[in-house]
Amino acid sequence: MAITTVQVHLGPRAYPIHIGADLISRADLYAPHLQGASSIAMVTNTTVEPLYAQRVRAALAASGKRLIQIVLPDGEAYKNWETLNAIFEQLLRARADRATMLIALGGGVVGDMTGFAAACYMRGVPFIQIPTTLLAQVDASVGGKTGINHRLGKNMIGAFYQPSAVIADTRGLRTLPERERCAGLSEVIKTAAIADCVFFEWIEAQIEALRACDETAMIEAVRRACEIKARIVAADERERGMRALLNFGHTFGHAIEAGLGYGQWLHGEAVGCGMALAADLSVRLGHLDEAARARLARLLQAARLPVRAPALGADRYIDLMRSDKKANAGQIHCIVLKRLGEALMTPVSVADVKVCLEANGVSTSEQREYDPRIY
């Protein structure tokens, strides 16, 4: 299949997002970004390395550059200072310099951490994103948000730092477990819900093909989601305005992740559930009609995403939501829907959040395991 390229227009820091099948083996996609590199440091993890690293190494060999490989443990639980320092340790031991090109080969955790390492190492070195999960291809790899988690909040420490290129190989998505692909669909649905009702209708019609990882449908979904995100990032790179809309579902979702413990639910599962809660709140605040809320809930369920949140206790939810990056002076801000395809950010009262949580049966803490696959 032909390659599709979406441009992120950021002046001198503009970059391409290449989308298509079997792209990670194409040396010609790396070559333009490696001309001034002294060496290449590929950062991956223990799950991705045996699946894709050899193909990337073979493509990079054409450049003749020295290759450093850094393999991290896999999982959201390792997105922390200790793992970030392990990257720095290996870069320093290998004598990586300011002309070293970092390459992030993996999902959102690898991409976020490699990007943050690139932003910090020697005060900034270039990097390329090779996202291997659907969630990373449509969201985490695009837009330059990098960072790590803290026990008191997700992605609270990081930097805006754009990659030199993104190479999204959709054929590799077939190797993902269905649960991972469904988690990625949450970010596709989110993008449509906030910005494009026609795209939302397309997802509704194609949801079974997307769940089955049909190649044509998947390439189209990644392309359209990336086009929307690229347009928003170009208009508001530092999230001072409209880019915040991309956090629809994330205020509740991040609270779920932190409250359960990072890694208990996949990020996309928590965001899917967070969208269901945010849509319910949208109705209660008078912004969204009930029919649209129900339609979104049906699509989330069709994508095998949870719509019932774990009962962490209302006070715990609110405490975590007050730590969200969008909060201001302790005031909770949420992204709510006006209609499918249009969203806004608004301050919400603790009382309104509590009513929403109580109506969804999560206001009292229960000591039990919450499996997102049965919600």
C-alpha cells in the first residue's frame, strides 16, 4: 500500500507523520533525519525489542552510523525517574553527544520517556518516534508532549519537545493483543468526539473492521486522527487554549489510573471510561443532549472499552482531579461536549463532580479488583 504522510506545521520545527504498512524497514524514511547524526541511540523495551528491533537496526545500518541500543522494562509502572535515569546512564556510558539521534521504538511509555530524555540530554538532542501501538500512533507520538509519571499524578513532569519525524507502521498493530488495540481506539474515538462528527460516524460504521485490525480501515483511522491532532497542535503547541480539548476523558481517566495504580488499567481503557463520565457530566451541566451521550457510550462499548468506573470513592477522585494539569488554584477543569464533534473546557464545581460520580455508582470505596474487560 502507498504511504500516507501528514505534516505537523510548526515552522522550522515542522515534521512528517508517515503512515502505512511495513514502514519501519524503509531506510529512505530515516535517511533525511540522520545526515548530521554522529550516532543513533534506539530506546525500546523488553516486549518490543524481539518483535521489531532487528528490522529497525537493518534499516538504520544503511546510514553507517554507530548504533546504541537501550532496552527498558515494559509497563506504565516504569515511566518514572529511575527508568529515565537509566536512559541517561547508558547514553553517558556510550559517550553519546549532542549530535546523537534518539529513536523511540515502542508504545506511549517508550515514546514519552525517550522524548523527555531527548529534551534533557545535553540540553536537547533530536529524536524520531516509531510508535508500535495504536494509541501511540494516533496520540502519544504526535505533538511533542513528553514526560514521566509521579505517584501524585500522571505526566506531571515533562517537556514539550517535538520529534524530527513519526513513522507509524500499521501492519505491526496486528501483533497487538485485542485489548491493546481496543485501548488505542479510545483515542481515535476521542479525537472524533471533540472535533469531527463525520469522522465519528465513520468510526461507528467501521468499528468491527477496526477491532479486527483491517489494514485499510486502520490506515484511514490513523490518518484522520493524526490530521486532526496535527491541526490542533499547529494552532496551540503549548496547550494554552484549544489543545486542551484533546484531554477529553483524561481528567477522570488519569484519576482512575492513579487511583488504581499505574498499569492496572491501560491508559486507553481509563480514557474510554473517562469519556463516558465526562459525557455524563456534559449532560448534567446542560451542554450535551442525552441521545448523544448514549451514542458515545454505545460506541465505547462496541470498541470493548469500559464505561463503568471503579469505585475509588468520591473524595479520592476529586483529590486526584484537583492535581490534574488543567486544574487552576484547586479548581477542577473538565473538557465537556457541546455536541458530537464539538467540545469546550470549563471549570466545574466539586458538587457537580460528586453528583456525577454518585450517579455512576463510584462514590464509595470498595476493596476489590476492577477488571476493565467486564465493564
